[in-house]
Amino acid sequence: MVLLGKKIKDLRNTYRLTQTELAFKVGVTKSTIAAYENNSRTPSFDILIKLARVFHVTTDSLLADASETVIRARNLTDEQIIILDTMIESFQAANLLKGAVDSEAAIADVIEKYREISAGKIRGGRKAGRKDGEKRIDKSLEL
């Protein structure tokens, strides 16, 4: 697990900022940035938001485990979000199948079937039978 201080330091270095420059941008002292980076101090919510803005990331990405990736869906239509969701689920299913199935042809067949099933469930910008916040379960792909 990557600590917040390391993330701040890594992002600061990526943006080629000194501790003094970052401190000025978020309204704290250089020693405060140093304390954040060595995890002896934790930024307030206000400073966390300012850090996220400086680095063009979400506060979630600063606080969350690095193994999770956030995909920004800002300015996308509902239909585009559904398409991305379906693609992600297809990739996840393919990755699971690669571990369980040896044949690339078999994997391609299952992915194609999954795409056909998923495409049939898209109507008017929403998947049929799916309410907001409800996770769709596709029984045809359960192992």
C-alpha cells in the first residue's frame, strides 16, 4: 500500500515542483509539505483538495489504494458510459477466462457471445432491467 506522503512526493517530482513551490501553490509552508511527504502529518481536507487540483487528480486517487484505477466519465453521455462499462466488463471476463481456458479461439468465442448479449441489453441509454446503482449480473458468463 502506497502511503499518502509518497504519493504527494511522487506527484510533486512528476510535476517538477520543489517543496517550496508546492507549498506556495497550496498555501502552506515548505516544512508542512515535508511533514506530509514523510507521513508525520496529514493534510486537512481543504489542503487535500488543493493538492488534488495542483496535480490534476481526484482526492480519491490520493487517498485510495494504487491498485484501483479511476476512469473519469465527466462530459460523457449515459450511452457512452454504458459502452465503457460493457467494454471493461468484457476485458475483465476475458482476463478471467485466460486463466481458465487455454485456447485463444475459445476465449474469442466467449467474448463475442458476451458482446452480443450486452449489446442486446442496451435500450434508450439504459440497460434493460437495470436501475441506477444496481450491478448487472450476466449468468451466461459465470464459471
